[in-house]
Amino acid sequence: MKVIGIDLGTSNSCVAVYKINQIEIIDNDQGERVTPSWVSFTDDERLIGNVAKLEVSSNFERTLFQIKRLIGRTYDDPMVQADMKLWGFTLINEENKPKISIEHKGRRKILAPEEISAMILESLKTSVEDRLDETITDAVITVPAYFNNTQRNATIDAARIAGLNVLRVINEPTAAAIAYGLEKETNEEQNVLVFDLGGGTFDVTIVKIKNKEFDVKATGGDTHLGGDDFDNCMVNHFVSEFNRKNDCDMSPNKRGINRLRIACENAKKNLSVKKNATVQVDGLHSGIDFKSSITRAKFEDLNRDYFENTLKTVKDTLSSADMNKSEIDKVVLVGGSTRIPKVRELLQNLFGENKINKTVNPDEAVAYGAAALASNISKDELSELRELKISDVVPLSLGYKQSGGGMVTVVKRNTKIPTKQWNKNSTAKDNQIEARFTLEDANRFKQDDAEWKKRSEQVHKLEDLVYAVKHAVTGEMSFDVSDKDKKEIIKICKKVKTWINDNQNPKVHDSKKKMADLEKICRPIFEKIRDGSEILRIFQK
Ligand code: ADP
Ligand code: MG
């Protein structure tokens, strides 16, 4: 029995299957290897994929997209509230679950996000069945590493509705690492960093690969960062331009905004290969045509914070894997947004150009890895993938809330699973003989992660400072300082660097103290020289 591997993406989905000693990506009924995760209801039909996407301007109230952003979330979730403002379709609140309400064939239909996702899954399943002339019942499905249990279960429900039994849910970046590992076929141990920037989510995962063993060291990311955000930035930019030029406010015009967004996504893609792109929408608002252009530099400027934040996540993930960037052998790029030159440039600057893998297909790697695991699970006697071994980690800390309100972490984030952890605690009342608690959803404990994040931000600041100071006296354009001063600066930089390496995720206060130590040595030296104030300014940042 064949088991398929499915990448159910926010923007695009892809399906693969292991067939005669190789993994094959299965194209859809329109001959495309990747299917946009869009569903559109016309008067008499239900469309899926690219044909659905093309409906957005003419049929925007009944054209559904980004449904994965709703999966497993509550209606009052701030992300859902923010997202729904951008959509043309109507969301309703049913017992705090977001449901989609549409008119179809003269009747009102209320659909759960799982049901919409099921339609996409079903169409992928049908494509494979047609191609292999075989009934498919089982699948391995991928989810972002950061998905919590509710989101994972909702994905499994979607598959069930589509008539698929989910044998395993695997994290998208882990699947991509499998794709890379199988392609490389090397026996040497390698540390691979998977950088997956798609339409809606961003995942970073560090995996140690040896033969067919995949050992996830750490994972990090953002459940709400991707190409859609870059599109929205550009939309906002052009809406302001349009409003200014025409002295109006087109923001409440959802249809217009949706049409503009499609034009912006195209422009964004063009900017990955060209320095300049045109955005044109006829009759955008009140019958007024819109035509403008945008340079790659402007696009990069609009998204600067987003791009730089991805690097912060990379550094955080490295530090939670207790690794230095030099220990990473390869960076595997996954997701359509990794085609953006600035994103690549930032990664190249951090890791070095030769570390960036260019052979893995960023759109297909996740489905490919899922299919490899599917073949492994299905115990296909002929499959040489039988010996795949995968170990993963918990993406967010798990713990319980104390009666006082604080959180007790039982399983720290990035702990290898399965795991057994013990925790001793006292009861809240005297003579209490019963205590009830459940390990709550990891997402609740973002607070704990927020503290962790603050700490790593501070230590990265310190690391950057050490780099900047050292560079100022040793780099190509170094300042003119005496040999004695130079030695002293190198010495303190080395000391601080060693401290950074020895202290995993140090307290904010301690990192600040090291910063002060560094400044104490550097200040008198740089104050003596011309233009020295320039380098001292970085201490104030
Ligand atoms: P997801 O995993 O969220 O389904 P994908 O990996 O399919 O997403 O990536 C989709 C995102 O990649 C979209 O935002 C799309 O606009 C963007 N994208 C695709 N190709 C390019 C490109 N050439 N340049 C920039 N962005 C691109
Ligand atoms: Mg993806």
C-alpha cells in the first residue's frame, strides 16, 4: 500500500510519493507540481489551486486562501482578528471557533477551516490516485515546527475529512532536512540549518545528519512571518501613494486591496530577478486606474525589520542548539520567500556563500522528505529508505501554572522527544492530598520564551558589539590605534567572546555587565583618536 507525503502549506501545497526507488513529486490536474492552497466557489463549481487564485478579483467574497492561518486557532485570537481584516471572505464566530460563511448555489454554507483544508488535501490525494491508478488511504503530513497540539490535531482532522489516515505528522523543516540528507548521501556527519521562509510562517531548524539518521538539535521561528507580510507592506505603501495622489481613502475597499495585493505579489517576485517592477491595476478604486513602480531597494527598505528579524531567529536557534555559526556545514533554503535576494544575502553574510545550499528545490523539499518518511513507515520492502531514523524536539517549553500564577517549566523548549522529566512541587494548601494539573499547551508559555528571547537579544547585541569593536581595530578600514591599545581591545574582545560561548542564554543583566566591561576598556582608547566617537556611538544603541 502506498503512503503519500503531503506539504499542506499556507500558500502552496505539494504531494509526493515513493515510486520505484525514487521519490516523485506528483503534478496536479493542471500539470503543476505545486498547488496554490486556494479554494473558490463559483455559481456552479468548486475550484482548487491556480484556477481558484485567478478568481480572487471577480469572486473575492467566495475565494478562500491562507486558511492554514486559522487552523487550530480561536476566533478571538489576535492573529485571527488581524488577518480577517485583509480577507474578502466572511468569518463568523461559532463558540469561539472561526468559521467561513459563503453563499454557494443559492444557499449559505458555514465551513470550518479543517473542511477547507480537507478540500485541498482531497484534490492532492486524487491527483496521486489518478497518476498511480491506485487508492490512497494513508499519508504523512507536515506542519510548521511551531504548530501547537491543537493546530496539529486540527490538521489531522482535515486529513480525516479528506479520507486520509495520518500515519505521522512531521515538522516541515525536519522533512526538508531529510530531502537534503537523502540527496547528499554522505556518510560524514553534517550540521544542517534549514531556513524555511514561506508565505505565512517562518521556521529555523538545526539538524545533525549522519547516514540516514536525522537528529533535530533545536528549532525556532515565527508562526506569523512570511511572504504575505512582505506583500502587505507593499500594499500599504501603494495604498498611501494612491490616496495621496487622488486625495481619497481606498483602504475600506477590500476588493481593490485584494486586486492590488495580487499585483504586489507579482511585483515582489519580479524583484527577485529584476531591480525594478511595475504595479498596475485598472479601475483600482472609484474607477481610477493605478500604475506605479517600485525598486528592489525600496522593497528591501520596506521589509528591513522583517528580514533582519529572520536573522535574529537564526542566531537564537543557534544559541539554543549550543552551537556556533561556524559549526553549521550547510544552510538549506526552503520556501518561496528564500528566493528574495536580500534574504539570501543576509544569510550569505552570516554563514559564508559556500555554506548556502542551492540544489534542494525550495518548493518541493518538504513534500519530498514527507514522502521519504511515508515510505519508511509503510515498511515498503523494496524501499531503501527503511532505515531512516528521526528524532525531534519540543518547540516550546511545557509546564504548569502554579496557584500563585507563575509558570513552572517541566520540559524545556528544544528538549529531545520522547522525554521523561520529573518535577517536585508542594501543595497550595495544608493537608492537601490531591493535586490536579495538566501539561498545558506549549503556546501558553510563550511568556517563558519571551524572557528567553530577551536574554538572547541582549547577548546578540553584545556579540555584535564585540564584532564591531574588534573589526574597528583589525578590519581593512581599521582606526589608527597604537599597538598597545589594539592588543588590549583584542584581549577584552576575546574574553567577552569566551564568556558568551561559555554561558548559554545568560541573564540580561549579566550581558549588560559584560557590555559595560567592554565599554570601560574601549572608551578611553577611542576617545583619544579622530572619528573615534563614531565607534563609541554603537554602545549607545
Ligand atoms: P507556504 O509554505 O507558506 O505555503 P511557499 O513556500 O509556497 O509558502 O512560499 C510562498 C511565498 O513565497 C509567497 O509569499 C510567494 O509570494 C513567495 N514567493 C514565491 N516565489 C517568489 C520569488 N521568486 N520571489 C519572492 N517571493 C516568492
Ligand atoms: Mg512551506
